[in-house]
Amino acid sequence: MPSADSAVASPMGSRRRIHTLAFDDPSRALAAVRALRADGFEVDDVHTPYAVHGMDEALGLPETRLGLATLAGGLLGAGVAFGFQFWTHAVDWPLVIGGKSPLALPAQVPVSFELTILFAAFATVGTFLARRRLFPRIAVTPPSQPGPGVTDDRFVVLVVERDAGFRPARLRELARELGPVETVEGWRVM
Amino acid sequence: MSAGAERVEELILGNPTFSQVTNEIASPMERRPGPAWWGAFLTAASVLTLGVVLIGYTMSTGIGVWGLNRTVGWGYDITNFVFWVGIGHAGTLISAILLLFRQRWRTSIARAAEGMTIFAVLCAAIFPLIHMGRPWLAFWVFPYPNTRGPISVNFRSPLLWDVFAISTYFTVSLLFWYVGLIPDLATMRDRSTGWRRRIYAFLALGWDGGTRTWQRYEKACVLLAGLATPLVVSVHTIVSFDFATSVIPGWHTTIFPPYFVAGAVFSGFAMVITLLLVTRKVLGLERYITASHFEKMARVLLTTGMIVGFAYATELCIALYSGNRYERFTFENRAFGPYAWAYWTMVACNVLVPQVFWWARARRSALVLFVAACLVNVGMWFERFNIIVTSLHRDYLPSSWSYYTPTLVEMGILLGSFGLFFTCFLLFVRFAPVVAFHEVKLTLSEQRETAHAVR
């Protein structure tokens, strides 16, 4: 039932009433997200066993800027590598090898190339894990996961009650048309 | 789409349901290992133990226990190193380059090939380490504040470039492999109980399959593939610099980087074929790793085999055309000298054997594939042996010419590296999904959509 207390403040955030619609087919889940959002419902997230293509657009998610982290990591790696080689060979302990200049740039390319890639890879993965709050956990079930099926064969759409204007009757009506295999109501800290 | 205009290729046979995919791939990890696994594991572990003992003997006595002499300073050690690094290349090719080219057939075999990459690079790393003679000082190859000056490492040395190339390659491959594993570890977490569940949950990093996570995940994978692609090309290029930048006839050639990279992919694919033929049979994964996968890998083998053959011919032609008597002598000596047997073994295995794959029946026959892939592995090992030992054993001064014969210790260490490789691979198939659940499910759903559209 929608009520004024659908958002209850808690120390960790606000608890909200959520309705989960579980599908066994990716295209149905995709159609459901589009229909629900078109009807004014707020779809918080869809949990899927694999990356369903088009789901991010259906949810209206903006394009990720993860590539910027890669670029920054790469530039840092190249800078560190060139800088360190320059410092060791031309500044700290200048060595003339084979009559060549201590600053032998072409010879510095391979190491700089490798470190560019190494730093860029760490920046990409590190940023991804940090931004998605993915870290080793003792808890055996992540609290944000709506049931174990989403890593197997369930595509679970989470509809959240944002305010008193929520229409449960309309949701039930839509759910009948969309054909989820299971619907559950619950609370969630968001 | 016009009906029938595009043949729908079934990459996964029999249109299983998603939960069937999960069950079938996870079941080999969940049941107790059978006698076949134990037999293979105990054999591999024994051979690994032999290798460990012989490495201990080498370290405690000195590398004088090997057959190296003043003329041939690199023998089995560096041959094995280049061989194993090469094996690793197919994994990155399948997981990164084929991802960028959107080759869907990669999904079933990518995980196993990536695992193979990591274990092969691990095997490779042993050899430069032990050939140093004092491996406990191996950390000297890294630049760190020290009391020897402080003088830093020589960044102008290709051997140092190799340190950076191999360590970056290993680290990035491991990262790529682990990122690919996270969603699958979550699947295993949700299927298992007890301590297994705790370990999988710890490693799955709290994965919940949300769309935001998947969106970033896919982007991260594409970015990593984009980084791994130039990396894999650079690694064997730099390995070839170890030779190409020195003024030794037979080594000092500009063809080395592309020739090494093609050879690496060639040998790596041969190893993937060998491993997967056995793995899919033992684990019952015929539905996912199909004859069509092997057919495609056989085509790669044929193509790269011909690139390698072309490189052999180019080397001979240039040696003749250059007018350089030392260069010419080296190649005459390679083909008709004391090591001619090694040269012609290489040519037979690498150039002639893959020609069988012009025939579709050969590409689809498990027996032909297995035998040919094993022979290619032998051939590619001999390629490195030829490059290294044959070029060294007769140098500018005939008075210092010699012949290199490996000792049993060296042979045992080579065997031991195979033991390490197979021990790691056998443990991997027990504890991690050897076929990526999530990638196969994506391929499956795309296959269904295409089938629907064509119909």
C-alpha cells in the first residue's frame, strides 16, 4: 500500500518500499523496463545474469566515463616511465654508453610503453571496482542482490516507491500484461 | 533480414536454457573428481616435483650442471622461456583481439585460453630466473634504491625491456582474467554452500548483477582488451629484441618482431587446441566447445603456420641476398650443419603439418587436430632452439665452435615446466568455471534472436 511513510529515514539511508518483478526472459525484462518507465514508474535497477544489451539505455543510464580513468592512468604511466628513465640515466648517474647521449629516447620507448599499459589497466580496473563498491567481502550474500537467481537465469526489475503518488493498482495491472514469473514486495535501504 | 540469406551459425548446440548452461558448466566443479582427473593431476604434480628438485640441484650446485659451454651460453633455458611466452599469446589473442573484432565464437574458449596464458607466462618466468645462476639476487633487475652507487638498471638493454614486458604481461593478463571471472564467481557463490561459498563470496567482491555494474563492466572489458592487444604484440616483439638487437648472425634481423609474434600465436593456438580437445571431452562440454570452434582454430593455425613458413623463407632469401658471408654461413649451417636435424624437424612440423588443414575433414577430426597441434608444439619449440643454439654454436671464430648437448637436468626442468603448467590447469578446471557463464549466456541470447530474425 502506498503511504506517506513509504520513505523511512534510517542511519544508512532511507528505507523504501520496492516491488520486484522477476522474468525468465531478457527481452521481456527489457520490454517491462520500457513499459514501466513510460508509465511513470521509477525503475531503480535491473539485475541480470549477463550484460543484456540495451538495458542501460532502457533504464536511461548515461554513458560511463570509465575511459577517462584509462587515459589518466596511461598518461601517468608514460610520465613516470619517461621521467624515471630520464632521471636515472641523464640526471642522477649520467652514463655514456656506446657514445650515445645519456638521454637516448628511442631506447626508453619499450619500458614506457609497457608502463603506460600497466598503469592504464590498473586505473581502469581500480576505478571500476571502487566506483561500483566491489571489494572482497565476508558476507556470503550481497545485500543489494535480489535473490540468488540473478546470477543464474532470472532478470529482476526493481520498481521503487518514491512518493505518495505511487499507483500499486496500475503496477499490478501492468505486471499482468508483462508476465513476470514472480513478483515480490519488500523494503530496501537505498 | 531476408529469410535464409544468412546462415545461422550455432555456436552453442541444442539451444539449452540459461539454468541448463549454469548447471552443465558448474557440474564438473561440484562433483568429486574422477580417476581421470586424479591420474592426470598426480602425473603432473610428480613431474612438477621432479622439476622443483632439479631446479634446487641447479641452484645449489650452479648452472655448470647444464650442458652450456663458452660458445653456447643460452640453451634449453632461453629456448623454454621463449617457447612458454609464445604459448601464452593465444590466450590474449582470443580474449582481447577477438573481443575487439566481435568474434562471438571466442566466448566459449576465452576463459580456458586466458588461464592457459597465465600458467604459460608463469612457466616462462622460471627460466630467466634460474639461468641467472644466482636467482636469489633476481630482484637486481628491478630499479630500486640500492647501495651499489646507487646505480640504476640499464634501461637501454633489451633484456631489461623484457623484464618490464613480461611482468606487465603477466599482471595485465591476471587482471583481465580476474575481472572476467567476477560475475562467474558470483554464480558459483550463489550455487554453493559452506566454506566454498565463503571463498567464492570473498572473491566475487559482492557482485549483484545490477545493470549499472554490468554497463561499467562491459566498458572495462573493452578498455582492457584495447590495452591487452598492443601489449601482446609488444611482448613478443620485445622478446625478439633480446636477439635482434645483438650483432649475431641469425639474430640480427628486422624480421624478428613480426616473425616472433606470428610464431607465438601459432604455437599458442596449437596448445589451446591440445588442451581444449581433452578438457571438453573430460568435462563433457561438447555443447559449448564445438567442432566449429576447432575448425576456426585450425584455420588460425593454418594461417599463422604459413606466416611462419614465409618468415623462414624470407630469412633464407635475405641471408643469400645480403651478400654478408657470416649471415649466409649461419643459414647454410642451420639447414645443413650439425643441427640440421633440428632445422628440418622445425620445417616439417611448422610448415608441412598445418597444410593438412586445407581439408575441412581434417579441421573437423579430433584425432588429426590433436596430432597436428602436438607436432606444431614440438616444431615451435625447435624453432626457438634453432634460433638460439644453432646461431650461437658456430660463431666468428672457428676455434671456438662447439656443439651443445643438454644434460638430463635441463631436460628434467623442461619436463617440470610442463608439470607446473598442467598442475595449474587441472586445479583451475576444478575451482573456476572453465567456460564463462555470462559470456555464453549472452552468446546464446544473441543466437536465439538471430535465429528468430532469420526465420
